Amino acid sequence: MAIVQITCPDCSTRAEVPITGVLLVAAPETDAEHGALAFWICQGCRSLVGQPVGWVDFARLASAGAQLLAEETDQLPPHPESPAPGPTWAYDDVLDLHLLLDRPDWFLELERLTPVTGVRP
């Protein structure tokens, strides 16, 4: 496991922290100077400490195994575990899908029934 030597900006304690004890909060894309904020528990003052890190250090810490946390969760892609709400399927819809999947050309038929916009052949 990788070890990071960090100096606390509050109490100036220099400590060795396991890489899994460092949390990186990614900075917005508009921040050209800093790549992230690094958080850890200081062994000297026993408090949660945060400090900005540059892009080079951000890449080093991330590749070594520091935990990453995206700051803006609204821009993350949706997860399949929690799909967006939509119309519920009736039993007839399920039966139609079952009959469609039973055919050997089901994919071609599904492709024909589903219009795709913005895709060039």
C-alpha cells in the first residue's frame, strides 16, 4: 500500500498517511491552478484537514489509489439501479415483447420500430 507524506497546514505536523486515508474532491474544470482538494485526518491535531493540490499531485494521488469524489453530482450519468421514472408496462406490452423476442429477426424488427435521431448510416 502506498504511503503519502503530508504536512498539516493547521498544526504543521508532518505525518505518513496511507493512500486510502486521502480523499480527493475534484475541482471544477474552470480551476486551472488546482486539480482537487485533498482531505485527511491529521495525526497531530486529530482534525479533518483539507488542502488544495495541483494537477500533477492530483494525478499522482489518484493513480496511487486515493479515493475520488466528484464535486458536482448533477453531471454524473444516471445509474441503471435507479432508472428515471417512465410509463409502466401493461401485460399486453410484456406479451408483445415476448413474442417479438421469440422471432429470429427480433433485433432487425426492434431496430425498425425504434427511430434513432442524429446517427448517420
